[in-house]
Amino acid sequence: MYGDTPSAANQDSKNIAMLVWIGTIFFSFVPSLIVYILKKDDAFLADQSKEALNWSITAIIGYCVGWVLKIIAIGYLVVGAVWLCNLVFCIMGAIACANGNAFRAPFAVRLIK
């Protein structure tokens, strides 16, 4: 879950990475995509924005599966579980980044390498 930082992260990098994870709760993949595109020169930010982007794509897939499964009523549980996992993992990512640690979201499909 926690890994070594790709490089020594300065305070600005830690703050931006923390905001990326918090923004993922409210705005899905948008904050991580913006930071991933704009801050490729900072290894810590590139790594954490990529991880947040992979997690938000995984959450979107989970939400889609849940919405489809609402036909047989189990989808309500799936959507609730995905929402709760999204909230918990994003908070864990924000805390880890505030401390300068890289965070790896469990269950995330790593589409962007």
C-alpha cells in the first residue's frame, strides 16, 4: 500500500498530491488528469497523480457495474461499496501524501503505467 517515494518530495509536491487525492473524492479523474498532464517533471506528483487516475478509473468502472446491476437490486450495494472504498482510499492517499509517502490504492486497475 505504502511505498518509497520516487524522489525526495518537497512540501509543494506533497500539498499538490494531497489535493489531487482529495479532489478525486469530489471531481473523479479530473484533478489527477490535470496534474498528470501538467506536472510530469516532478516524479512524486507524476507518480501520485497516475495512481489517483488509475484509482478513479477503477471507481468509475465499479460505478458502471453497480448501475447495471441495479436491475437485480444488488447494484445498490455495489454502488455503496464503491463509494465507501473511494472515500476511504482517497483519504488514505491524502494522508500518505501529506506525510511524503507514495500511496498505492488496493484493487486499482493499473491502466496507466
